[in-house]
Amino acid sequence: MISSNLKAIAKRSRFIHSSYKIIRDIHDLPPKKLLNVGELRAVFQVLPNTMLPLPRLFDAYGAIVTANHEQLAGDIVECGVWNGGCVGLMALANMRHPGPKRKFHLFDSFEGLPQPSSSDADMISGFNESNPGGKLRDDGQTELVSIGACVGLPEKKVEEFLVEHLGLPRDNFVFHVGWFQQTIPGTLSSLDKIAVLRLDGDYYESTKVCLDGLYDHVVKDGFIIIDDYGTFQGCKKAVDEFLISNDIKPEIHYSDSDCIYFRKP
């Protein structure tokens, strides 16, 4: 009860909310991270708008810094935006550690998650309980609809957070609103090179369509971040199948037990 009350109080203030999350998760960070005041400040700014733990945020920030330092060409793509915290952090890193000129592409339904498929075995029981009579998404025969899970801010509120709260240029961001299965195929002709690709779609199909459609656009040594690899069976299955079928053998790193990242060989 006390913990719940503290959380409720914290969420009424961005400053208190961010401070609470920093104090709660600080033990997960190496001490040297706390010495980089600029990086810590950027993470602090976005904490109320992300569910990600600190190690994943610092690694996402570091991916942008490294890509810019190495002058990797290409844009930054995030599939699964929620409230814009992580993409906002990556944009702050890009602004404070300049590199090649980039756009940030934000792919999200802005309606939360659709129904899972039979490849998301660990999600099915929860889906059935919350959606009696609902149909799984299999073989493309069932229309994608929001199931009311992981619903974040609407597009305009995310834009407001990025531009007005973080002070980032509006022209840096391109919003692709809709299900990945619909937006990614229609974007490929206008999306050229990718320096950092971050996937946070939870499900098998959501992860698969992003890898199938976007991986080839990632430049050599570009970063691929998979947020849900250790969390959801469907996501892991999609990643493992993709790497095996394409004979890709990257050096995989773990931000924590759930999130992995690697550089394109």
C-alpha cells in the first residue's frame, strides 16, 4: 500500500517521478555512468515518458553517441514508441553529440498492442482472459485491432513532449502512424539508410515484419536493439529465426536480461 501511494504521488510531478525511478534503479548501473552528468541529465528528462529501466536507456544513448562518433550514415528508427521517452533520449544524444544529419522515424499504432498470434504462446492466456471470444492474429486472416494493452499517449502528445518539453526540432521527426504490417511496407521507398534500429513491438509478427522490412537498410556496423528479446517468446522466436535463416551471426550484447543489441556484421 505504501509503495502504491508513493508511486501515485510521484506521478503527479515529473521531477519527483524521475527522481523516484533514478533512486529505485540506480543499483543497476555501473558507477562510471553516474559521473557523466550530461548523459544522466538527459535520462532524467525522459524518465516519466518511458517504461524502460536505466541500463537500456543508457545503452540507447550510447548507441547514438557511437554512431555519430563513427560517422555512420543513416536515420534513426524506432518501432514501438509508447510515450516517446526512448526516442526522445536518442534525439537528445544526437543533438548533444552531433554527427551526420539524421531524421528520427517513429513507428507506432498509438493505440497500444493488437491481438497476438499463436507464435506468442506466453501471451495467449492473458489475451483470452482480457478479450473473451477474441481471435488471434494468424495467417493474416484476422484484422488487427487494439486490445487495450500498453496504450500510450496519442501522436500529438508525443510530439508535444519531444518538441515543447525536450526542445527538439519538429523537423527532425517523421511519424508513421498505424500497425507495423501496414506502415513499414509503404515506407521502404522513402527510407534509405538506418544507423540505429530499435524494435519494441513485443510480439512475433510485430518483430518479424520490422526485421524483414528494415534490416537490409541498416548500414554496416549499425545498431539493432531488440527490447523484448528476453521478455516475450514470440519476439525471441522472430529474432532467432531471422538470424538463422539469413545466416547472420552477430556479437550479441545484453543491456539487461531482457534487452539485447548488436551491430550489423
